[in-house]
Amino acid sequence: MRVGVVGCGNVSSRYLANVAGDPAVTVVACADADPARARALGAAHAVPEVHPVDALLTHPDIDLVLNLTPPRAHAEVTLRALEHGKHVYTEKPLATTMADGHRIVEAARARSLQVGTAPDTFLGVGAQTCAALLADGAIGTPTSVNAAMMNAGPERFHPEPEFLYQEGAGPLFDIGPYYLTVLTELMGSVVRVGALGATARTERVVLAGPRAGSTFSVQTPTHINSVLEFASGAMGMLVTSFDVVATRTPHLEIHGTEGTIVAAQANSWGGPVLLRAAGSTDFVEVLPGPRDSDGFMGMGLVEMARAILAGQPALASATRGLHVLEVLTAIAAAARSGGGFTTIGSRLETPGRRDAGAVG
């Protein structure tokens, strides 16, 4: 698959370095609203062509557009690429509104094209080891899950963190997709959510890069506590925060009638994965950690390209992304309103079960 990259910012170099040399994909062009940024990425990774965004989206030799634009531009770029007959793999989230998410799914279906969406960490050996344990009945019937992503915010390391504090971003939309994608892979569809949210500071300071010391405004909640109900009847709690200096809270715990699984953070492809069965006196390490070599940013793009070439649907699909987006937007709405529960209408079409490490 001949790939054109739109959006040459912070994560683009990681994608291009990781997929380089894979026989399923060849990056042939890149584009950015800032031409200098596109030229720099092209030079650094030997991308043959650098174009304006419009020219890349209409390029006859591009099969698949890798959409790495900021979240607010995801839907626009994806829809324009689909209009010109391109498959699309987009960074998360699929879109920032359900209306745009539905438009994307419908446009792809009407044109017999595929849309894939990050995150792809659910394909990694860590999440798939957990899936295998659940399938084997290692903890009996899953009853609840606790997930937590809490830190002091991306301005600690990101040179341009402002977009991560805009509407459609924040800890919920930035890191929440990782956790909800892994949780739905392991626990199935979410059917109901509730949430509370808060913003500790309305202004933040850039702490890294050439703009260190500059300030910017915060436009979205930065700490959200949410409650999830799954179709199976299991319950879950998810905390996403940019307001926590330090924590010892486990990233991910899955509890069942016969045991508990403790897993790595959901934005990791690897381990560790620990298991404690009923009657045991301690946790046993099932998968050592860290094992991020068993996955990489771009894993979903490669899997999607292989699926298209084989005439199969991608696992990191738009329908999966749409379900996660509905959960995200419902949590955000509940947090803004100060509580209450919302029913989730979409369902995952099929579980994305696969063998651990099958891609990479």
C-alpha cells in the first residue's frame, strides 16, 4: 500500500521510523499545513515527495492516507481523503463528535473503502495476553475493571502542548482512547456511562522545548472520574487526569470471580501482566515487562494495510473507533453536566481477538 502522510508533527517521525522497511507499506509522500515541517520530515525519512495537503489528498499514486493531524482536523482530512478514493488510517480519536464519526463510517462504506483508527496497543502482546487469560477462564467470570491514567500533564515533555488542552482533547480524549479500546477489547461493549470532571488550573506553562516558560489557556476538563457498565454486566472505573503529581495506583486491574489480572498501562504494547488466582498467596508474572518491542506506533497501520491487501477488514477499524468515540463523548457530556448516566447505543461488531505478537 502506497501511503501519504498528512500531518508532520511530533508523532510522525515515530510512525515513519517504525513502519520503514515493512513490505505492506511504502511511504511515498507527506504534507502539512506548515510546508517547512513537511520538508523537514521528508528529508529526515527519505520520503520521495512533499506536497501541499490538497495535492496529496488527490495524488493518483497514493492508496492510503495516514492522518496525523491534530484531533480537531481528523474528521475533515479523513472525509476529504475518502472523497478522493483513499483508504485512511487516522490517529485517535476517530473524530471529536459523533456526527462526524458517523459521517466517516458512512462515507467509507459508500465507497467500499476502509478507515482504521489508533490506538493500536490492543493488538500488542500485553493486551492480547490479558485477552487469552480471560478466554481461558483464568479469573473465572470477569466482574469489574479499574483503570487509571494520572500524571502532571504533557507540557512536561511536549514542546507544543496547547492542542492537548483544547476541546476534543484533554486527558480523556488524548489518553482515554487507549484505555477504552483495551477495555472494550477485553470486556466487550460499553452500554452505560457516568462521570464527574474538574479543571484544577485554567492556565498552564510549557516546560519543554524552545517555548519553555510560555503560558496557554486550558479549555477542557483535566481530571475526569468515570463509571462504566459493560454489556456483560461487569462494571468499570476509569480515571484520566493531567492534575496528579504522582501516584501508585495500578494502571489496569481486571477482577473476576476466581482471580485478578494486573496489566501495564493501556498506551503500552507490552507487559508486565500479573495473575493471582483464587487460593494463591501472591501474583505470578505471566508476561514480563517492559515488552514494548512487541508493538510499535504504526502497528495498526501495518495490520490495516495487510488486511486490505488480503481483502479482509482491519482490526483497528472505524466501527471500533466509533464505539470508543461514543463512550468518550458520553463521558465528556456527563462530566460537563455534573453527573448522571448515559446509555451507549453502538456495539462492537465482533471482538478483535488475535494471537499476541501477530503483527510487529
